[in-house]
Amino acid sequence: MSVPEAIDGTYDPFEEFNRSVGAGVVENPYPLLAQSRAKGPVLKENLEAELLDPDGDAEVGPTGPEVFTAFSYDAVQTVLRDGETFSSAGYADVMGAVMGHTILEMDEPEHHTYRGLVQQAFSRKAMERWEIEAVGPIVDECIDAFVERGEAELVRELTLPFPVNVIARLLGLPREDLPQFHRWAIELISVSFDWDRGVRASGQLRDYFAGVLAERRERPTDDLMSTLGAAELDGQRLTDDEIFAFLRLLLPAGAETTYRSSSNLLFGLLTNPDQLDALRADRALMPQAIEEGLRWEPPLTTIVRTATCDTVVDGVEIPQGAVIIVNMGSANHDEKYWERPEEFDIHREQRQHLAFAFGPHMCLGMHLARMETRVLLERVFDRLPTLRLDPGADEPHITGMMFRAPPALPVLFG
């Protein structure tokens, strides 16, 4: 399946979303992030808003909360580790309105209970089955469509469609529903710049999921929807609305970020042919290559927390109610933790990166994301010999501020 095409030639939800998060506006934020880290671990500024909205139209008004950004590794880890002082509840104001009440905005003890319920769907046994029955076959289907050509554009033909197809397969959705399902997914996460379209997509997804869930409750199968419907912890089960909310969240969290992280890793390898050759020759390097890709270019650079009380982070006073932008991209490039942090190097000494966040809200699907990326690379190496960038195409680049990925990866092989 390919990505959804533009409606009436004017509206392409994928391109609209990319533009809204800085694609084509911010090419490389890391030099600016390094300058900010040099000023201090936490600053009273919103670098993201300044870059994406230089006229200041989107800034918080005079009666709004103060905004701080955590730039250093230590500051970012401090904020993410302490869910009591730094609440996730702020996500309810925007994303909650379209996603529903999700794990994204929950604090303890609710977060612990809900996470315990939904993570039952991500067991090791399920992961092994998904790899064989869903991930591998879907990657192969994508490659089948272009393998005979000797050339491809890997983003639109592989890294973008495969993760959402995996989620659809895990949910047991009919193949013919995939194009519409993908469109709703992108429109849903575009709510920050197109509220009406995002809210409409949310309702459409809820209605769609309701029909599938009702059928699974009647006739359970071994898919993700059936597992969520049957999940139980200490006598508590998920309500239908909680399941719908989780499934809405699964789209950006499970498809959007995986497509970007796998694209970024391929870009790093293709633009460093010596490392690509080393990984091809020694698949034992795969785990550290995946982690280096995540460190070097995390798919999502920032998340947000709200201070529940007056506090101090690395000597900086944060008032109650302040918004803290947690810049994981900056933390992953902190010179105090990594030598040559701007360089992509699969051979570097492994340390704990923060691409999957940290603490109680550490990414629930990180093992699935790693598995998907590993399978994709293995299939690419197995089926696309001598994979290399197309020297006749435009030079690829990674772009974006909050969400980062290359718009295209033109390659030759065979």
C-alpha cells in the first residue's frame, strides 16, 4: 500500500503535517541547540516556537504560563524521571480532545494501572508472532513492488507505508480499508494546525474502531483488538472508550515515529557508505546501529511537561504551572555524554539515549519499534544488494524541528 494521495490535487495530509512541524523550514536545529546548551541546561525560552513562528503569532499570551526548555542530558533526564513534579496532564488540552483520555496525559497512579493493562498486548510472545506473521511479510510486500526496477524512493515506497500497515495487520483490519485508515491517522495528528479536520478524523476513527471492537467481543481472534478487549489487571478491564483512545494514540506513536526513525537510520547508513558496508558484512552490529540512529536523529525531538509545584532543575527555578519543553534531541547531542555528538557512528560506545524518553512514560512500544527497524534492514540487505544513494537524484536531507525525517531517499540497487 502506498501513502494516501492528495484530495482533489490540493490537499496531501502527509505534506501538510510535515510542513506544520518544520519540514522545509528547519533543516538542522542541532547547531542552535548546542548554542542553547552552552547558555545553560534549562532556559526560559521556547526555541521551537521562535523558529517555526518567527513573528510570534503562536507565543503564549501575557496571562499564559511561563515556558522553559530543558536542553542538557541531565536536565532532560531529571524532568522525565520525576512524573510527580513534572506532570503529563497538559496533553489533555489539545491532544486529549481528539485522542481521548490516553496514557500520554496520565499521571500516577492512573498511569501505572492503565499501562499495566495495555502492555499485556505487547508481550514477548506476541512480538515474536508479529515479526513472523506481520512485519516480515509487510516489508516484503513493499519491496516486491519495486525490487525489479533496480531503483526506488525508499520513504514513500517502504519506510512510510510499512509501519501503519503493520498496525492495521495487528488490529486485523481489512486490506481494502488501509488507504482510508492511513489518511485518518495523519489527519488525526494534524490537529495542532487543522483542528476541524483532526476532530473529524477522530470521530471517524472512533466509529470505525467501534464496529471492529464489537465484532471482536463477539468473536475474539488473536489480534491486538481482541487482546485489548480481554485485558484484565486486578479485576479492572479497559472500557471501549479507553481502547479507542489507545488505538488513536497508537497511530502517531506506533507508525509516525517508526517511519521516521527507520528513515533516519537508512539516511545515516546511506550517507556513510563505510558504515553501511560494515553493517552489511556483520549483522551483529545491528542493535548498536539501531540505537545510534535513534540517538543521532530521534524521530521526535521534544515532549512537554507541566510543573506541579515550585521546583529547581539544575539550579534554575521553575514556578508551579510553568510549561517545560523537554528537548530529547538536544540531550542526545550533549557534548558531556558523547564525543563528536553530531556525527553518525555505529561503532561508538553505547550509552543510554533518550529517544524513547525516560522514566514512567518511557515509550511503551519501543521493543516493537526496534524489531520493526531490524526486520526492515535485514530484508533490505537481503533483497537489495549493493544498495546505495542514486547519484543522479537530488541529494537527500533530514528536515524538521519536532518531527524529523528525510522527505525522500532515492536509491539504486542490484
